[in-house]
Amino acid sequence: MSFRIRGQNAASGVGVADHSKNTFLELKRKKGYRYVIFKIDEKKNEVVVEKAGDPAENYDDFAESLPENDCRYAVYDFDFVTSENCQKSKIFFISWSPAVSRIRSKMLYATSKSSFRRVLDGVHYEIQATDPTEMDLEVIKDRAH
């Protein structure tokens, strides 16, 4: 099955900007970023990059970059060492939808998620979070191991 990068989701009509796909590939292939936060630009009707975190940034930097009162999609490249002392990396897709977000925003992100998620080939885990405790570093560590 092929998926056009600028394809439209039938349910929401939201496309994906080429820059969003390319930024994800930079994170995945070249370790160019620690994380990428995406937002739906309602005027352009597409998913765009809001922020790309430098490889030196950590999980706290990432979590603090998410808005307290609006939805976002994000990918986070989590590096860890296994019990066998091997360096590993897992990419997490996080669907951030805080309880205080506008209903319209929650609906738009919910209906667009699956088509956007398909564009992000190479994600290992997916987390749905409505408050910070549902996606804190311990949750990430538990899922990765």
C-alpha cells in the first residue's frame, strides 16, 4: 500500500507537509533531532513541524515543549542501555491531548492521527496522553525495555 505524503485523511481532510515527513526522517535516520513536535495548522489544513529538539536535549526539554492546553503529535527518540549493556534506541509516537484542550482540537487530532501515524514509518511505540503522568519518562522506560 502506498501513501502519498500530501495525502488527505478522508475523515478530517488534513494533509501532511513534506517538511514534517522529512524532519521525522532526519530524526530516524541521522539522529538529527531528539524529538519533533507536530501541530495541525488549521489554516493550511496540514500537519506541520512546530519544534524540532536538538540531539543534546533531554526528555524534560521535550515534555516542557508541549503546550499545557492544546493537542499535538510528537515523536521522541529514546536512547537506553539494555541489561546486556547494549546501546539501543526506540522511537515513540505520542498523541498529546490534554483534558483542557478545545473539543474541536481534540476531535481534529483524533480523526487525523491514523493517517499521520502511517507516514511515520519506523515508530516502535505509541502513547496516548491526556496529562503529563501518562507519558512521563518512567512510562517511556517501561515500554522500551
